[in-house]
Amino acid sequence: MADAHDIQSWLNGDKLRSQKIREQYPLIALIVCLIFIYILMGYQSAKQQHRLTDTKKEMLDAKFRYMTISAQLTNTTRQSQIVEALEERGSALRENRIPPTKIDN
């Protein structure tokens, strides 16, 4: 029956008022603070990991957009594409088929 009395003294707070436990209050407070900080750091770490994942996805999307635009630009600035665009618009400019020559003095 001593165990029931011991449990009851913990439940009604008699044990928490004893001198031995009172001496340990600063240690208990420190442990509680450390647990709180540990949990907080876990949440911060998870949040930062999510931001990092989102940033990686955005960087990958930007890379693919850049590659697409770069390929389109390369295609539209080819000489054959420029000649076709000029012909479609009815421009008087024509492609020079004579190779350049060097003029010596």
C-alpha cells in the first residue's frame, strides 16, 4: 500500500513541495527550456528544408525556360530563318550569294 500512497503524494503535489525536488527546480527549468528549443529548431529546420526544395524547383523551372528561349533564339537568328522572314514580308533585301573578296592596295 506504500506505492499507492507514493503515487497519491505525486498526484496531489506533496512530492513537488519537498526540499529535494525544490533544489532541482532550476535543473528542471533548464531541461524544459532545452526541450522547447530542440522542438523549435526542428520546426525551423523543416521550414528551411521546404524553402530549399521550393527554391530548387524554381531554379529548375528557370533553367528549362532559359534553355527553351535560347533554343528559340538560336533558331530564329539563323541565316535561313532570317531570309525566309524577309521573303515573307516582301522585303527588297536579298541574300548575297557572292563570297566577300579582299581588296589589296
